[in-house]
Amino acid sequence: MQSQGFGSRKMCRKLVATGAFAIDGVVHDNPRESIDPRGLQFTLDGETWEYREHVYVLLNKPAGFECSTSPTHHEGVHSLLPLPLAVRGVQPAGRLDQDTTGMLLLSDDGPFLHAMMSPRRHVPKRYIATTKHPVTDEMLQALREGVLLRDETEPLAATDVMSPSSHEIALTITQGKYHQVKRMVAAAGNRVEGLVRTAIGGLPMGTLAEGEWRYLSPDELLSLPYEVPATDQR
């Protein structure tokens, strides 16, 4: 229970001793009892949980939240998750600006986080940008061919660039530079008024509502560029 984010060992022992912990409806109130955690489903104060060695979470981030454990100007995204997930130390796999919405992955698996964020992995991330001015073919072509950003020595190009509407640009990037989409669109001659991330790797956001979260399924984990340990694929 301590590994699952329900408090210190001392706190968890007290919870067990008070009869709050049950398996298949049977209360287990001996803190010294040995239980195999593999595939374990249990209830704590009536709420059902599944033992997970690591957690892999998909969150549809709303605007006005910071991707930080120590937010400064806005509420942190961890406030959108159940307390045990925050306690066990889930971290965002990359960050979205407070005014950017959409797909955010979080985990307490360090190698997974590194794989998702490492510039060497070139993990594709897809965005839809709402623009201030109408989108032109010239802007789209500039994004495909590459635009030179300030403090960069080489042009940065996007893939799968298209315009779903007169004031929208959908594009995929693999570099992960600071404010990259906003800066690229500016360099192409427009301005981003709204930005949503819709996919990471081969995994789309789907129909998850803003502010909601869920665990990734084993198949979804397989669509990401990371080999999840077999014990975590459930």
C-alpha cells in the first residue's frame, strides 16, 4: 500500500489494522500478512484499486494548469489526479504551457519518462493550432520545408502539415524545442491563439474530456516508443 501512494508505512499499517483494506470483499486487518501483489485488486475504504508496479496515465490537460509539482502562477496538473497517484510521484512526460491543452502522459517509471522526453528518440507529437490570421498555402509550405527560429542554427520542419479550417494548422513535430509550435507558426507569418496536443507517438488523445484522466491500456503502451516491463503491462 505504501508503494501505491496511500501514505507512509506507519499510516498504511494503521489503515490495515482498522479494517479498511479488503480483497474480494474479505477484510485483511493484519499488517504483517504476506500477500502476493501480482494482479492484485483490492479495496480501501470501499474504493477499488489495482496493484501497479508503475503507473502510466493519460490526462487531457485543460488550460490554466501548470505541468509542475511546484506550480507558481496556476494550479498544478497533479490536482486533477487522485491523491495516491500524486503521492507515488507521477511526473509529466514533457510539459505543456499553462494555456496549452490536450494530451499529457504521466508516470512514475523513470526510464519511460526519459524515453518520451529524450530528444534522441524524436517522439512525434501532433498539435492543432488555432491562428490569429487566415492560414495560407505559403505558411503551410514554410512549415513543411523548415523555418529558422531564434537561437537555433538549423531550420525546424514539421510533418503532416495541413489546415483543417481557415484559422487552424495541424502539424506534427519531433524535436521538442521550447514553445516550438508557437515559434514555428510565428516564423511562418502567423500567430497561435490556441494550441491543443492531440497525439503522442502512435497514440491519439481519443474522446477523453478535458480534465479527465485514465490509465493506459497494454495495447496503448505498445504504440509508444518504449518497451514496458511485462509486469506493468496490465
